[in-house]
Amino acid sequence: MKILVTGSTGFLGKEVCAMLKLENNNIYKISSKKKRGYVHCNLKNHKKIKKILKKIRPDIIINMAATINFKKKDMEEFKLNFNLPEILANYCLKYKKFLVHVSTIYVHGQKKKYSIKSKFDHSSTYGYSKLKGDMKILKSNCNHSIIRFPGIFGKDGPDHLYINKVFKELSNKKKIIALDDHGNQKRNYIFVKDAAKFVNDCVKKKLKGLFYVGGETLSVKTMLNNIKKNYNFKIINLNNKKTKHDQIVIPNYKINYTKFKVAIKNL
């Protein structure tokens, strides 16, 4: 089985590719940089993408490539997020192949709860660009999985997730972790290995549909206290009186997720 993977060099992508390799799949990993063992391609080059698809003829495509920025407002910056899914979906429709697409809960903006019933929100340009990509896939009517995860945590995870930032500071041997509120807000972040396993399950089982998948629900303070048991650091509260609400993904597909205190022992 030929599997083409975009976003293979990213945080989640590396874990997904490692799992696919263990099962002896024929993997074609795309990279924007020339690297040994990778298919070189600028994913903004539509002609090159189509040429690669025609040459490789993958049975399954996993799309994890995205432009991520929560501050920029210019939609031009995010064209990859909706142009690429359309090209991949059209290929899968034409040749009756399967597409696994990793989206984001930010298609709904900032909410206390995210579910398949949540209304869309166009206030985030990044979120809106991802939504446009999802809609291109749905409109194509190809066989697909669309996955919307909460924040994904783990070693070397992206800094926009507070817990990943904490891990990075600890690896730099910082002894004090600043918390800009009381830390009572709850999250159900998912461990990167669990997220990768679900992507892999979508590939193996060809799960069709739109999936909201989360991990263990904990307050930020509880997460920090669990981390403290494994690292020597002090938590200080900046007391700037910011009010932060819960952000919980309501799953429509249950997985056996790793408990947070177990996951951090494996970092």
C-alpha cells in the first residue's frame, strides 16, 4: 500500500510516519527541503503536486501540512490550507483513493466547548482558512477522514500550547514556571502519540467522516502539579487577573488515550 504524507517533518507528522514505518507501509514523505529519504516538493506549487501524485499514485494520502499563525489576518498567507486539500481530494475522488486530513478545532474560533454541533467562527483567519480546506474535501465527495484535535502535547511540541512551552523551558533547565492566572481552566489536550495512533487507525480502518478526538480533561494547574513530580521547579502566579475559560473538545469517537501523568513520564 502506497501512502503519501504531507507535513511529515512536523511535530505530529514525525510520530505518524514512525508508526506507519513500523507496519512496513510503502511511505512517501514530502518535504519542502531537499532531504534524503523525502520527496522534494513546494506544496504551494500546484503543478508539482499533481505531477507527484500522477507519478506515485498513492492509495492513501495523509495531509498534515498547514500554515499556522494565530495573528496574521491576510488570507493570502494561508492559501496552502485550502488549496492543497482541494487538489488532494480531487485526486482521491478521481482514482477512488482515501484521504486522511488533519484539521483544527479553531474552525470554531474560541469556545468553551467544541463538538460536531458547534457553529463555525470566521474571526480567526487561520481557522477560517482551515475550514475552507475542510469544505473543499466535503464538496469533492471523496472518501475521507477529517480530524479535529484539541492542543497536541509532547516533547518538542509547538510553543503556542502553554504545556509544550513549559516542557521546553524545563529542558532549558529553567527553575521557575510563570502562570499568568490561577490555572483553573480545563483542557483535554491529546498526547502526540495518541493523536498519531488515531491518524494511523483512520488509515488502517479507512474511517470515514468527521472526527473530534480529545484526551484527558484536566485543569492547567493539575497538569503543572503532575509535571512537578518529575521535575524540580517552582510555580509563580503573576496575578494579572486574566480570565480564561475552559476549552474542551467533546469527542464523537472515543479512543484509549494516555493519562497525562503517564504521558509525561515518556517524554
